[in-house]
Amino acid sequence: MPISAQRVAERAGVSRSAVSRTFTKGASVSEATRLKVLKAADELGYHVNHLARGLIRHQSGIVCLIIAEINTPYQSSFLEAATRHLQAIGKVVMVLNTSGEHHAIENALRQTLNYRADATVVVSGSPSRSLVETCINNGQRVIMINRDDLPEGTEQIMVDNAAATEQALLMLQRAGCKDLTLVSSTAGTASIVLREQSFIKAAGEIGLSVNLCRAGPTGYATGIEAARLVLASPKRPDGVFCVTDLLALGFMDAAKRDFSLNVPQDLCIIGFDDIPQASWQSYELTTFRQPLEEMALAIATSLHDNTSLPPQIKFPLQTVWRRSVRP
């Protein structure tokens, strides 16, 4: 049975309210009383029920992170940064994994209401507009990552996908590439669709056509399959932009192993995300770095200060030049 504050008070020889004040930041309590309470609490193994206290104040201290494909390098890197920054400000982080079931993300959002989370950060998936509105109407903050088509009341953190993909096109053009392929996936997330559209539009504006290949879900194996489909055709590309690094790494391995192509002499490849593997010597992939630390810090700072983020924050991406594109 949990140790109660009343038992601590009896052990310390003080009032129940003195125990409460001792464990309330900023409350008035004498040093002698505080030391008595702390000694009694330590002897009894007492711990404050912060959740119960928070619910009385209508603040649970819980922040939910809704995320899928946690094992992928990009998602795990963001998860590490976000949990570290949120824990540093005293938040309890509840991670809800939405991989698997089709409606998993909607079920996860409903759970955040059941637990009265202070805020929910949606890192992946496509929750319905009506469900997001339900969360907002129940007084919950909803922070979306790379999603800009949701109702008023959400807070949105974006990266500048369009600017980065336009830069990717210019890099391939400067390398002398004329036959371009865009390797994407069947995921259809807002950020991936925007990267597709921006790249194709920018290419069209300078008179270049783009072969779009979607061979499967976002992942390394899909990159391999895309390379086998694209590079087996009579008209091979000399420049490839992949909407994620995992796709690019799979494409590059298949190009080298199955078709004996040299990167970047025969084929220039650009990725997106700058996952740790992109810098490995066997790849040295040119890509775009997402500012995960800055994004996580912006969320934590806003929650710590109890201030809303601007309706939309757009972070620039850093171009990371490596050896997969000719200079």
C-alpha cells in the first residue's frame, strides 16, 4: 500500500499541510520543518504523487509523443532529442507507437485525452481533421510535425521541404545531370508529397522531365527495389533524388552491387534527412539535415514557458555536401 502524506506527517511530528508545503515548489516552510519532513519521507520511502497533484491543477505534466517506425534512424533520432529536452523541463513523456494497425494513430490520440496529457506531439501519421478538432475542443495542445493542412488551433513545426528540393535539383543540374529520377514511396505523408511536388515543379520550370518511382513503403528495401526497376530500363538516369536517406542508401547499394555503377561518376544521388548512416564511408551521401535538436528545443521551451508556438514555425534545412554528387 502506498505511503501517505499523513503517515509522513505523523512520523515527522508536523501537520499534513506542512508535508504538502515541503514538497510544493516555492511554498513557505521553515528549514527545520522541511528537514524533519524530508527525513521522515526518506525513512518511509514516500514519494509525491505528482500525477494526482497535476490533475487537481488540470495539468498532468504528461506530454505524448505519437510516432511510427521508431526503429528508423530519423524517427529514433527525433525521439531521442525530444525526450531528452522534455525530461529536462520535468515533463513525463508518454510514447505511443502507431506502427501496425491502420487506425492506430487515431486510437493513440484518444488515449492522450484519457490520460489528460498537457500536450500531444504528432511526429508521424495522418490523423483525421475531426479527431484533431476533438483534441483541441477538449483543451489539449496538439503540435504537428511537418503537417500544414490541419485546423486552426494546432501548432505546426515544419521544415522547408520546398527550398531543399529546389536546391537538390540545382545541385544535380550543376553536376551535368539531365536524365532525372525521383525516388519516393507509397507512404503519401504530407512532407513526402511536398518533396515530390516541389522537385517535379522546379524541374519543369527549367525544361527537365522527371521519372517518378514509388516502389513501396519508405525504407531501405524500397530503395533497392526502385534501383532495380529504374536502372534496368534502357534509359538510365544520371541523377537521382530520393525523398529520404534510407531510400537513397538502398538505391546506392543496388546501383553499385547489381549494376556495377560508380557513384558519382556514373550516377549522382541525393538524399534527405542526414541520418547517421549517410556519413558512413561506404555511402558519403549528399543530403539535407533536419534540425531535430532545434525542433525539439522549441517544443520543450514552449511547454516550459506555457506559451503557444506561432501557428507555424518553418525551419531551414542545412545542405550537407558529401561525395555522392559530382562537384
